Amino acid sequence: MDLLEKYIKVRQRTEAICAPLETEDYVVQPMPDVSPPKWHLGHTTWFFETFILKPNAADYREFNPDYNFVFNSYYETIGNRVIRTDRGNLSRPTVKDIYSYRVYVDAAMQKLLANTLTGDLKELLILGLNHEEQHQELLLTDIKYILGHNPLFPVYNFPSSNNEYNEPTSFIATDEGIYKVGYNGNDFCFDNELNCHKVYLNSFEISSTLITNKEYLEFINDNGYHDFRHWHAAGWDWVKANKIEAPLYWYNVDNTWQVYNFNGLQPIDATEPVCHISYYEAYAFASWKGMRLPTEFEWEAASQKFNWGQRWEWTESAYLPYPGFVKAPGAIGEYNGKFMVGQNVLRGASDVTSPGHSRNTYRNFFTPDARWQYTGIRLAK
């Protein structure tokens, strides 16, 4: 697939994700981590305009100078921006305006891509496409949060995963030794996957499957959310302060647990991997089982031996730079490195990860309390 074809395909998928929405759905921001869908549409467009078109297309004219303030996410190098928590207050630009913005930028990008790109510009374009694929996953999780916190629990008509979940569980042994981790190839990867390096691991075992809803219900029914012994101090404070009793989107209706998904409020499927779990909950569950979470290096070393990709899997690793990590100059250097504090690494992918976007060296990262993403649990011992 050439770059122009890839560009068109990625851009069309973003709009296909938004197609089932009503206009009112595009603007809602029920919590700070969730961005309104129309902001995602504008921000991903702004990325191509700001980093590719404005510096490299001689005849390009900016669509609207105010959009640099509205759609800049966190790039201090680029200048001032709307505070993240205020994105839901942007009644203007309208949804119609933003779709016009996408058409305008796409036309200019397709004109640019009709020519042969230099090596650096090609790399920047591929980064932009991967950036938009990241936002496609964020779009789906943000849409789920928006609709899942609507008291009507509306259905969202978007194709769901057909993963089979009924795998037998076993523990896979991995010998002690020195293992290579990090990306080592010629295709695209994010800078936080570099550099490929060696780590020493003690022998360990890792589960072949993810924890299911049935297993997690056993934790709930055994008073797991009320037993401080299994929780970090920060996690225990989080549980008490927020009155957490179950994973996100679980509702106890007439003493029966139900869950919101894109089909509306549904009975819980006991065989499905538990989802929307914070690191605090994952740690507590592992402690309750007398086990632990794997480190990100253990996960990567063993990842060829089990199926992954249904849930982002919490690890016991803090999000830190690899040896030799160097931030790129300018705004692009703000992409990952500035967040390497106070966050845990997740490995794998999820049911809403864009096709072809995942690999076993990919490092996702969130704060320990985050659970609106498709996060789950794999145990180690």
C-alpha cells in the first residue's frame, strides 16, 4: 500500500468511527481524560497541517489560525492552547466546520503526496498516520465513556470484536536468563520502544489467558474491594474516595451485575476478559490470588507463547526511558518522553486498537487510576 492510499484509508476510518454519532454526541466531555469526538477530528487534522503542510507545502494557506490554539494538545513548542478540561466547552468551531477543515487539509495532503517525499518527511507522515490510529482507539473509548454515562445507555452501531474467549488457562514457564527487549527492525516504531537492549530476568511463569469476568466476580464476592490487605495505600485511598465497587461500566441492577457495551446495557458474559480495570484493581486482584502482575520485560520475553490483543494489559513496570533514549528536537520530542513519570506501562493491544497498529514492543502508559481504556489483567508468578 503506497503512502497516499494509506493516508486516505486512515483518515476515512476516523470518520467511519464517528459516523454513527448524533451531532450532540460530538461535543460532550464528561471527564478530563475524555476528549469530545469533534476535538479528535480537529486535532488529528491539525497534526498534519502543523507538522507537514505548513513547513513543507510552499503554497499552503492555513485553514484558520485560531485552530492552532483550539487543537494543540500538549505541545509547548507550538504555543498556547485550550486547557484540556475545557475542550467540552467549545461549541465553536462547529462539527460542520471541523469536517470542512478535514476536507481542506486532506486535499492539500493528497496534493503533497502526489510527489516523492524526502526520507525525513516520509518518517513524519508515517508518525502522523500512527498518531491518528492512536486517536482512533481513543475515539472509541471516549465515545464509550460518553454514551456509557448517559442514563439511557444508548446503542452505538459500530462493528464489535468477534474474539473467542474460551481458552484453557495454563501457566507458561520462562527460564532465567538474558533477553532482548525493545524494537529491533526497519519498520515504524515509537521512540519509547527504543533502544533495543538486554535485560536479565529471573525464571517466572505467566498466564496463557487473561482474567475473565467470572474470576473477577469471585474477587468482588469475596469482599475484595473492602479488604485493605490487597491494596497499595494509594489504591486503597482511591477506592474509598471514589466508592469503587466494581470495574467501570458495571452496574448492579436488582442484585444482578450488568455491563454497558456498544450494544447497550447487557448481562455480563462470564467468559469474557474483564475490562476497564485500573492498575490499582489489577494489583489488588493479583494479590488476592497470591500472585502478581508481570513486568513489561517479562511480558515481552514471553509474548510469543500466548495470545494477546484483546485488552491492554497492566504491568508492574513504571513508564521510564530505555537506555540511550533521546528525545527528538522540537515539538515531536514532546510526543512520549515528557510523560515518563508517575505512569505504569501497559502491553498488548485491545479490541478497539486500529488494525495493524499493535506489536509486542509497543508501550502504552496510563496513570494507576485510569480505567476508561480497554484494560485487563494477566497474572504472573
